[in-house]
Amino acid sequence: MLGTGAGVGAGPASKVAEVNPANGGVTVTGRITYVGTVPIVDPTPVERDRSFCGESMPDESLLVDQGSHGVASVVMSLDGVPKGKSTPEDRSLVIENRTCRFLPRVSAVLAGSLLVINNTDPIMHNTHIRKKSRFGDNLVNVVQPHQGKVEKPLKEAGLMDVRCDAHPFMHAAIHVFAHPYFSITDPTGRFELTQVPPGKYKLKFWHETLGTRERTITVPAKGPVIIDWPVGPEA
């Protein structure tokens, strides 16, 4: 294997929210919708490996469903849950260098999970992961020949910025949480947070181009709770 990589989150493991075995909880569901005209972004020219990647790469940072106007790949999370549902013992996240893209482009996982990075393309990629942004502290920097594989532990909570130095148009984001109350919107903009105990919490929103937002929600002892959240220039 070529290259070197520092373990993600070299510090102590993040504290995971305390589990309350008696919690049945409430389901919080909703949809993020885009209001207004979706901006059209020109494809990015490809400067390297055009024979495989193509002449250009479409912009996939903002995906809006034509029927529902739902926004895909929004990371939703609840802040302030002191106790809650149990978490799976076996946790891992697989990211692939595939068709000159990182797939999935946006992902979310619990702290303590194992990150598996695969390269399924017949060309060399470089997976470079930094804290918070492309200018953050370096966490992983590995060169992967075709069909290469790297495994790293995700020890700390936070946002991880993922890029390929060989192909600057390749980008992804990994959200690492210290609690299990997170979800990513599906292609129609829907999300679901299950087994939420009663209380008042901050519902947080993150999107690659739409930025971050939050609102306070109150979860009753019995639900469900439905959140419709319009975004965009006309919201």
C-alpha cells in the first residue's frame, strides 16, 4: 500500500450519550423542501484521467427532487438528548472511490465506528480527510492504487472534509456523532429520528451548499412529531 495515514481523531474517544433501556421514545419525522428556482451550476472540467472520468463532472452538491421538491443529503441531528436508545455493537462506514466520485457523498456515523475506504476505479486516487474543512487539521492522507483499501477508526465527533488531491472535483463529508440521534434526508427530502425521549431539543440542519440551521423543538411523551422545513431563496 502506498502513502501514509494518521488515525482519525487521535485523542480520546468521544463520550456517547447515556442509554436508557426503558426508553420507548417518539419518532420525529419530516421533510426538507426547496422553495424557489434551483440554481444551475456548470459541470467542472476534468483535467486528469479523462479517458475514465470523462471530460467534465456534473455538480451534485444540491439535489432537489422534481416531484416533492425535497432536498437530498441534508444531515439532521438532535442536540441535548441526555439518555436514549442503544447503539449497535458493530459499526462501520464504507466510502468508495467509484466512477471518480466519493460514494456516498454525505454520510453520518457514530464515534467509535470503523471507516473503510475502498478504491474500485482502475485509476489511482488519493483520499485526504481533514477536520471541519479543506483547511483543517489533517486526519488521513492515503494514496490508493486501483482496488486499494484502507481502514481507520473514527474516534472523535465532528465534521470530516474528504477530498481527492489527484482529482480536485471529488469531495465528500463525514459527520461523526457522539449520540445516535441523526439522520440523512433521502432523495425526496424525508428524514426520521427514532426513539427520541420527551424533552426540548435543538434540531440541527447541515447541507453542503445550504449551510447550517437550527430550530428548537419539543418532543412530547407521545408522538409522532412532524417537521416540515422549507429552505431556499423563497422560503
